[in-house]
Amino acid sequence: MNPMMLSDAALAARFPRDFVWGVATSAFQIEGAAREDGKGESIWDRFCRVPGAIADGSNGDVACDHVHRLEADLDLIAALGVGAYRFSVSWPRVQPEGCGAWNEAGLRFYERLVDGLAARGIAAHLTLNHWDLPQALQQRGGWAARETVQHFVDYARGIARRLGARCASIVTHNEPWVIAVLGHEQGVFAPGLKSRRTAFEVAHHLLVSHGLALRALRDDGCPAALGIVLNLSSVEPASDTAADVAKARLEDGLGLRWYCEPLFHGRYPDDVAFALGADAPIVQPGDLAAIAQPLDFLGINNYTRVVVSAAGPWDAAAQGLPVTDMGWEICPDGLTRLLLRLQRDYAPARLRITENGAAFKDALLADGTVQDDDRVDFLRRYIGAVADARDGGAAVDAYLVWSLLDNFEWSSGYGKRFGIVHVDFATQQRTPKASAQWYRRLLADWRAATAGAGAR
Ligand code: IFM
């Protein structure tokens, strides 16, 4: 169905009463207060200091100054009318060395956060690892070291004991592929290493730590729904030549099946392991069973589709296709295809869109507004794509916009704006964009359409 044909009210009415709508952020990208109240250094604090690592030479020292503006930011979230907020805990803020002593001031910040959400009727969705590993653990080998697995499990257990009863969900890792490949193979994200062998060891340790953490939290009786978040795209060959098809199959294997097969089926895909050869990770007895813990939900971060050509990199803009400010193709149908394929191949209990959104060159106008019509169009079409996937049988029960605020977009710095709320980084003034108003109205329409209705 073409969502452009529908009014927003009709689009909203395609979602049931118990659907979860929200917005998402992560600690390093918004918090700031990088050296306050006992917080330890993270690998991203360190990486930002590497000359040339961040496009605009910036860092996360202040970011959106969220730590100092918590109450006002919670009010902003509440004003959107969403039922869910996804945030991450900064591991070095609560456990500066990554193991051993806890930092009470850091823990209290997250208590204020979840309690502030509850007071506003918003469910807390907590991510344990959104990339800001304590630098002290990196010094001991980071995710490439097997000992980090146990440190993560201890951290996860500590956070869940303190906050789990006040959270609707907890996910272990955000986008393990990004940590492994961008951080350890391509070296463009922290910690900036360049070894494929290390990257796949890291990916394996992330998955094992995920599984062991889920086991630990369930043993503890943690009441939150438990899952993991993967960055996934529909991967498609540029043509039906054998070379393009084979390359696309391998890309899909490296990006999707390498994570979904062990998580859902307790095995790594043979064809990818074969292609990796000596770069394949060391798998200890029991690892695969540990990884394959039942997931209450699979979180999916989706922004684009991936097209693969054996001839070399494929550039959507050069093909005349619409792209965002990141150069990522706008392809809502790709999300529908992805969701239907995940449902078919892995039969997850629930699928959640834990991130979807777009960077555009937004400008604060003289009248104090930001008219980000391109983002409104993007969100409308992607939400329509989620509805299409649901109609086709995909068990999607949540959609969270990335992001609440313009923020620190990793190696791109502050130049790429993903927020539905504009941030003036000189003054820290927040201005809800047209997309924020649109999202608020969509949710009002959805509430009106589903009032009195049971879950569908
Ligand atoms: O900003 C990131 C986020 O931290 C993880 N997912 C993708 C977003 C946009 O690049």
C-alpha cells in the first residue's frame, strides 16, 4: 500500500491500541558531563581526541548537556505524547573502571531518569551498551578480550538489580556489527582498530556476553522484556548477474545472518565462516548455546537498504535515487522486505523498530521554526512500511524515532542532524521541529482511532 495515498489519520489507524510509539537516544550522544560526578573515561572520550577521527573535531564533553537538563528534556519527551523512551546507560558513568566499584552518583542519575519517565507515564527502554565501553577495560583488551564478557555480565546484573523493575525493556548491545566492524576492522569508530580477525573475535564476545547477560538477568527474576538491537537492512544485488547475487548473499551473511543465525538458531552460517577462513572467531564449548537465549524481542535499527554490486561500491545518489544527508538511500519498501524476511526466517516473538529516522540539513528559521518537511515525509513513509509489514504478518509491536534530539553523530560530529527536536549547540536551546509536531499529531490520531478498542 502506498502510504502517500493515506491521510495521517488513516495511517495512524493501521496500528493497534497496544502498539508502542517512542523516541530514542544514547548516552554518549547527548549526555555531556564527561568528567563529572565520578564518571570514568570511555573509549569514545578517548577516540574523539585522535586527530582527524571526528569530522568537525568535536567530542562528547558537552553534547546536548542532557545530564544538566534532564527534567526539561523529559518534559520535551512527554510533550510528544509518546509512550516509550529508549536511552542507554553510560557504563563508565556507573562503573568507572568497567569492573569493581560502582559510582553512586551515576546510578542516581539513571534512577532520576527512569523515575522521571514513570512520573510522566512513559515506559523506560534501557540499552546497556551503546558503544561507550570504559577505557579502563579497553586497556585490558576491550571487547577483543574474553574477560570483558564476564565484566559485561556483572555490569548488566548490577544495572538490572537497580533499575530493571522500573524498565519495560532492557537490551544488551546496540548494533554489535558497528562495534565490531566500524570499531575494529575499519577503524572509523572507537577504539579505532583495523583488524578483521579482531573484529570477528569482538563480534563473538559481544554475542556471548549478550546471551550470558540474558541468562543472569532471568536467573535474577528481572521483570523487564529482554532483547538485543541489530542494525539490519535489506541487502539486494544491483543486478541478477551471478557475481552480484553472490556478493549480495555474502554481504547479507556478514551483516544479518552472522548475528541472527546464532541468536535464533545457535549456529554461525557455514558459508560466511568459510569466507572468513582464519578470521573466524574462536568458539568455545557452550558459546553457541549461550548466545541462543530466547529473545523477548529483537530490536531493529533501520535507515536504508544496501545494494551490492560486484563491480564496486554502489552509490544511491549517483543512481539518481533519493538520499538523506548521510547519503543513505530513502527506501521504505526495503524495511517492509526486511521485516517480512526476519519473520519468515527467524520467527521472532516480537520485532521492534528501536531506531528509524534521518539526517537532513535543517535550518532554524527567523520565525523560530524548523520546517523539516523531508523528515516528515521520511517518517510517514517508513511508518507506512512498518504497517505494510504488520499486514503481511511481521510481529512488529513498537516504533521509536531516532532521534529525540540533534546530537553527536559519532565520527560525523555535530554536522548531521537526526533530531525531531532541533538543538542549538551554542545555547543548548531546544526547538521542536515540524516533524515533532507531526509525530505528536499522528499519535493523537492513533489514540483517537483506537480509543476503546482492544489490542488487535
Ligand atoms: O546515531 C546512530 C545511533 O547511535 C546508532 N544507530 C544509527 C544512528 C544514526 O547513524
